[in-house]
Amino acid sequence: GINAEYGVHFIQLSSELTPARNTSQFLWLAEDLRKVDHQKTPWIIVSWHSPWYSSNLISQENQVTSERMRKAYERVLFLHEADICLTGHVRGYERTDRMYRNVTDPDGMYHFSVGTGGISQGLDLDWIEPQPSWSLFRKSVHGASTFHVHNQTHIHWQYNGINDGELVDEFWIVKKKKKN
């Protein structure tokens, strides 16, 4: 749920368009982010299909497209303090550390791959081993994510299995400090 006192700005992008800084999608995004008032709307959550950061082997099939998008878009999202990225594609669940430019960064975004709503093709079971240090949690299980915005600094995230309701992952997201 969303506490009405604490705004969340949701942005849905296409990862299938040509990713470049001169495209209408990028120009729209930059202008949209510029308008966000962080005092009224402290949280920015973005979403698109193909993950930038995933340790599931199936994500390698879209690696070129994902990397082009990451190179074109990541900096503008970083500069405007986006907090959370939600993606699909991988039929498995994964939560990363805060990421920026392929490394963990305390000012980067958390990335959640949540493409496991119940697709009939089955789960993607092949993960890169050993698990990369930036991959904080991963599991191949059908499920659904929920989050509750508690205030301007805390979101409670949960991932539950849809077959049995089992709590698979739970995490508190603490708002990063404002950049100077």
C-alpha cells in the first residue's frame, strides 16, 4: 500500500525501444524526472521489461539490449535519485544491492527482477555460480511482490510464493541520503 502522506512517482519505460539519449522516451524521462518535487514525492520507482542486473543465465539473451539501455538511461536516473527498479523477463526472483555503472553504489537503485507471476513456460532455474556479491537474494519460485510505503524514508518489500503464500523474501528499503 501507499501512505497518502508520502508520494511515490512511478515511471514505466519500454526496454524494447532503441535506447539513446536523443529519443523521445529519454527526453520525456529527463523532463519528467526534472519535475519531481522530492519534498512531496520522495520515492521514485521505475519499471521496464529486461533487467540491467541479473545473475540468471536467461538474462544473457537480452544482454546487448539491456546494456545499451543501461548506458543511455542509468545516469539520468541516478542524478534524479531513483530508488527502485522493477523488471521482468527472468522467470525467477532476484533482489540486488544498490547498483550504478555495474558496481554496488550506496546512491544507486535497488533492482528487483519479478517476472514470476505464473507464466506457463516454467521457471528459469539456471543461475550464475557463485552468486555475485551484488545479488542479495534470488530464487526460482512463482510469486508476487508487495510493498508498503511507511514514510518518507522506509518502504517494506515482500515477495511471496503464489502457490502456498510462503514469505520468500522480505526487505526494508531505507531512503538514501539526499545528494548535495
